[in-house]
Amino acid sequence: MADICQLYADAPALAEQGIAVISCAELTGIQALERLHPGLPLAPGMVERREFEYQRHGTVTGIMSRNVATGQVVAPSLGPTRTEADFLAHIQGVVASDPSVRQWHFVVDNLNTHQSASLVAYVAQVSGITADLGIKEKHGILHNQASRAAFLTDQSHQIVFHAPPNTVHG
């Protein structure tokens, strides 16, 4: 945690060097609701009131990234799922949002979608790594979640991921 806090503290100075520090979070199960009846307006001595009945229009998942140095939200994405492909597409959108950035540092938790084989392949491509990455669940960098996490946290890559310890989720 101390390393992540230091990275956040260093974000403004890093930004001057062309290095972006991005805080990334996922908001799952956001409900799209519509009130069935209009609210009751303010009246003397009464606050505005809302009726309790609503209609559900499903749920969405949001993936939000914030530039730590500027506070700006970068390339937010909304969709029906939170999959490996959704997270990869979000990261690609953030990276594409500013071609002048020399290196990206993403602070994430340890969800398995944040340590996926497709994310490793993308980081390798952007970083100009042409070595064989191996085969998922067989050998090499793609072998397992731990080997993929080690690759994704390598500071020499153009895209680096940081995650606090002991936050592994399913």
C-alpha cells in the first residue's frame, strides 16, 4: 500500500515526464430505474418528496479511470458485463486517449480480469515485446494468474499495473 500511496503522491511530477498514473475502478450492477410517478414539489414547510414505486430497466457496469495528477475521468465505459474483453477494451480506450503519454501506470485491484491473458498480450504488443508468451495454464508468462501478474507489474513495460496485496477476488 505504501508503494501505491507514493505513486499517487508522485503523480504530478511523473505527469511532467510524460508518465500517467491512472486509478481504475469498476462499478457493477448499477440499476437503471425510472420513477413511475412524478415527485411532489416543494411546498411551504415541506421538502420535495419522491414516490417509492419505480420500474427497472436492467443493470449496467461502469469502468472508470481517473488521471491521478489532474483528477480528470479518462475514457469511461458502460456496458452490460464486466468481462476480460470489457476491461481490455477500457484499457485500450484509456491508452488511446493520449498518444503523448510515454508510460501508463494503472492502479487496480486483483480481479482476475485485471490479470488476463489478453491483457498480457496487449501490454506485450504496446511495449514491443515479441517473445513467446507461452500458453495459458501450460507454460510461460501466460501459465497462471501469478505469472501474468508478475509480467503486468514489470516497470520496464510501457503499461504497468499496480495492485495492493491480499485483494485477490474470484
